[in-house]
Amino acid sequence: MTLDSITHTARRDHRCAFCGLTVQAGQQYVRAPVPGGGRLEKRAFHSKCYQGLARNIKNGGSA
């Protein structure tokens, strides 16, 4: 799964599951399960937040 395949343009405001700030309508965002979280539901993330979170998981950190 590449970042391009899970990146969307927001049609409405979303709350980033990582930083808690708003992903505003019209912004690019990632819709994906929490990396390493084991949850099936998908969450909205700023692209940079998701990249940092995924990198942390890959390096042995936690979600």
C-alpha cells in the first residue's frame, strides 16, 4: 500500500487521529487504519502525521 493509494481530498472537515487538529475541506489527507494499532476502522490523518507515525512504528515504536 503506497501513500498515493490512500491519499484523498477532503470533502468536509476531519479530525486528524494523530495530532487532533482539523484537516480542512479541500486539503489532502490520508485515510487508513492506525499503523500497528490493530484496529479495523480507518482514520483520517494529515499526510505528514501519517508518515511520521508509520516511520515510528517501522522503527520499533508504538502507535
